[in-house]
Amino acid sequence: MSRDDAPWSERDEFAALLAAEQAVEPPPGSDHRVRERVMASVALGVPTPPEGPPLEGAQLEGAASPVEGGGAGGGISSGGVASTGSAAGAAGVSTSVAVGGGGLALVVGGATLGALALGAWLTLAPASPDPTSAPTPAPALPAPRAPALPAPATATRSTASSPSAPRPPDPVRPAPAPTARRAAPAARPEARPAPRPAARPDPRPASPTTPAVDDALRGELELLAEARDALSADAPDRALSAVAAHARRHPRGRFDQEREVLAIRALVAAGRPDDARARAARFHRRFPGSLHRAAVDALIPPAP
Amino acid sequence: MRAVSLPAPDFDAVYARGYPHVWRTLRRLGVPEQDIEDQAHDVFLVVHRRLADYDPDRPLEPWLSGIAFRVMCAARRRAHRRRERPGHGPWLEQQTCPRPTPERVAVRREQQQLVLAALDRLDLDRRVVFVMHELDGVPCPQIAREIGAPVNTVYSRLRVARARFARAVRRLRGERRSA
């Protein structure tokens, strides 16, 4: 702490407190667990999760502070929330439809892997800082510290988990619309009823890795990627077989909703609108609050 | 800015180096223990997508902190809708730290709890500034850049945050001693 806030007698104590917190490490296996999920999400083309401005309530008396308005091209302005509903719908649509062009376009939302709103995700361009105008920062604590970070580890791990998924630099970038940046609560009434894995039949491994679970996950991902690739290649029948294989092998899989979305897309692409409609209706019955609701609706051609 | 830009860093390298930092940052921003990994997942999805835009001249950790901050804000907003209460779970009790003596561990754990409890008394805008500056050693101009706030705002938040943190620590300490 700085001099002005703490008397001399307290400074050492505060420094010790903060040092204790700096020494905290993630629990064992945490990094591995998360990494698996990240790679799975990347492979699946899960839309980038929303980033948000601070909560309104977080800035109580700071009302005058022009904070999150500027800098970052994202304009973290609190106005974003207002546009949610329609933005969500639109985003869902664009995400699901914009497959083509080699992009990752499987519509997968946060229901399983992440709290990933199908969202109007507005790029937060790297801030355009103006450090020149900044006064010299006040020194921090009594003992200057280097950022408490481990030395950079070399990149030894392979990204083998996502070979089949092309990863364009920008899988899901809706045209940046400065006003519609928030994703979508309105479209997701049940928004993440529980932390994802817990809501699923397969329990989260307690240990860092549980091969069986990982294998199942990988198997699911491969089939879904196959279906997605087939759709991209305009081969809906092949997509339907992959989807059927997924349903057969992973009846209680983590990505059943995503599978159904792919199936509906495949049916539409195969020129079977009635089947698509029926399947969509089943989808809505089975997953009433799904994140993919809007996307599914957008896929269905209007009844003749 | 350099004339020649360096190649974008490899995701694996960023992940390996950045994960502990992201984890700690989310914890310090008040993300409940059971949600930290979920949000870290979201953070690294953003990182993965934005890596191409990342300027390697820019220090990595503050950049990650900024993303973590925004991701946790979005998550908290959702949590508010569900009327969930953020807070720290009992995991501090379980955390193991094999090296030092048990007494030392106990002291440290108590210190960590005190820090988190005091951080809980800060509103989020000030909290993130305090965490980045006091715990990560990030200079204020850089904090301003990463969280998208004017630098003077960052300074004033830091000032208030320090005072409140100190007050909270005193109060919490008093409560513990008299308990």
C-alpha cells in the first residue's frame, strides 16, 4: 500500500498480506482441465464468449467517471445491454447460417462447453492507448515487485485436438456494430442453468485427467466436426450420417443440442424442410430454454 | 511501436504462461471458486480468437487481465440475472501448499483470506485496478489501456481502493481479534 493510506506500522503488514496472495497457485490439474475444454471449444467453433463492461452497480459514486467509454474500440459503454434481444437473435442467425467460406460455423453455444452466448460479439480492438499523456505512475508498494508470474513456458504441447477444424483468425466476427455488442440474455431464458459439466450426466473428473471422459469428449467432437465439414462441403447426407452416428454412440453426450442443430441444418440443406421442421419442433420440446433456440428458428424455412 | 512487428505468439505458449495469471486474476476479482475454471475457459477462448491481433510488444499479463475482467463482468451480469451471489467458497480451506510448515501455511492462508475479504469490500471498478496494480505490479497507464478507462480515472480509483482496502483490513483484523 502507499504511504498515504497506511501508517508506517501497517505497511509491512499490508505488504505481507499481498505477498501471501501473490503466492497463490491454481489447484493441481486446473490448467489441464481448462485447456482441454478450450481446445474442444475451438475445435467445435464455439462462438467467442461475451466480454462485458463492468456492472452498473459496480461503479457507485463513480458516475462521473467516463470510464469504459473510450479507448478500447469496443466502447464498453453500458448501453450495450439494451440491444440484447434482437442482437442475440441476429447473432444466432448469422452464426448458424454463415457457414460457407471455410469458416467455423457450427452453431454451438454455451449450454455445454461454455457460457458462450451466441452473441453479437463486438471486437474489442486493442485499445488505442495514450500513454504519453499519462503522468508517471505512483510507485506501488514498499517493496517493488516484479509481476508475480512464472517464467514463460515453452510451447511444447501440441494442438492436436483441433486438426480437423480450420481456424481462421476470426471464426465468428459479425460486422462490428458498435451498439450491439452484448450477447443475448433474451434469447436464452435458461441461460446456463448450472455450471455446464455439472448439468450433464457425465460427472466432471475429480482428477486432472480422466481418460475415459476425455475420449468420449473427443469422440463427440470428431463426429460433430465431421458433420460440420460435410455441411461445408455441401454434403448433407454425409452430415446426417455423422449426426446419426453421434446420436447412436453418445446418446447422453455433452453436445446433444449442438448435434440437433447440425441435424436440422443438414435436413434443410438436403431439401427436406418438413423433416427439418419436425426435428426443430422436437428440439424445442426437448430443450425449451436452449441457447440455440433462435438459431434453430432461423434455420427453418417458413411453412408453405 | 516497433517498425517490424513480431510474429503473434503461439497459443500454447500464451496458455502455459498465462493460465495461472488468469486463474489468480479471476479469483481476486471475486469469481466464486467453482466458477473460476468456467470463466478461465471463456477467457482463453477470447484469447484464442484475438491472438492474431495481439501485439507481442504488449506485456502479456495485463492484456490477459483486461480480458479476464471483461469476461468476468459479463459472467457476473448473467449471474445477477439468476440472482446468484458471488463469493468465495470454502476452497481456501482445502488448498494445499506442501512446502512450508503447517503453521506457516495456516498463517498464509489466513492472510489470503483476509486479502480476498478486503477485496470484496471494493466495487469492481476499483477492485480491478487495485488487483492489477498492487498484486500484479502493472503501471497505471497500462491498466488504463487494458481496461479502457482514462488514466486519471485509474489513478483516482487506485487511491480510493487503497484507502478502502486498508480500512477493510483494519476492520476485518479487528473482528478476527475480538472474535
